[in-house]
Amino acid sequence: MPKKIVYKLDNSKKVYTRIDLQKMGYERYAIDQMVQKEMLIKITGSVFENPNYDGVESDFYFIPALIKDGIVCMFSAAVYYGLSNYWPEQIDVAVRKDKKIATLPKRPPINIYHFGKDRYELGVVTINDNGNYFKIYDIEKTVVDIIYFRNQVGIEETKEILINYLNRKDRNINKLYMYAEKTNCLKILKTYMEVLI
């Protein structure tokens, strides 16, 4: 008589990949059964959402599974740090300029930014919440990227984000200037600072 499969998932984990599930001992049949039993929601052929997740909700947890080496950036990062009240419809994600992106799922919606090597690698931090993790640029790098892409972001939105950053007690102006110098926007940052301070 075949051994009965016991289906059990950790509800502190939001996203599972097929590889995660296989490492837990679940083969294709068992994974398909969990989808049928609505223990998992299929996002792509290899990425699944745990509908019984009981932690703090964040679509950022999908990014490592959907886009290898994707980094949360721009408006999405600004909102994460409380620099803007505008919540973008899509998650802004940075990848290397030469990275090819396959078709992305409809949910969560993702907006891709292609960054050159130096911009891509600068200021990356990893957030890990009970095994749910994602990469995001630190707050200074986020502000610098917003200023660099100010024409796409919008001048007023850029100004709001910089003002909110400058009002923070944990701001690091030296780091902000260093990042601006490394990403070729020190002159425009200084212009903004002269107007705002």
C-alpha cells in the first residue's frame, strides 16, 4: 500500500518555489495536489503562493523567486522607507542592463529597470523577515536613483522624496553625496540641496 502523503507548509513563509517544495520532499504529483487542495496558489510553473501565510503581507517576497537577482528600487523602495505616500501599481525592480527577462506573471505586476553594473551593485541590502527575504537598495541609493531618473519620476515627486529624506534623523548626507558622485548625479543633487536647504 502506497505511503500516504502528509501535506504541511510553514505558514510563516509567503512564497515557495518548486525547488523549495522538492527539498521538503514534495514531488510534482504532491505539488499539484496542494494546488488542487488550495494549499498553494500557482503564480508561475515554478513559483507558488501560500494562501495561509500568517505574517505581514508584502509582494516584495515574490521578487527573488520571480526574478533572480532582482532588486526592489525606485518608487517601491521610496514607499518602503516612508519617503512617499504614492503607492505604485507595479513593483519597481532593478536588474543588470544585459539581463534578459522572460515573461512575467500578471500578479504581482512588475516594472523592470535595467541598471548598468556600477549602479546595479551599489547600496544593496537584503531584508529577511522570518525566511521571507528580498533585496532592496538602501535609503540613500534610493534617493539618488530617484534624482537621477527625476524626469521619469516627476519633478514634484522627486522633490517630495528628497524633502522627506532630509527630515529623517537617520539620514546620512555623506553617503548620499558619495552615491551621487558614483552615479553621475552629484551636480543635480547639489542644485536640489541648495534650493531646499
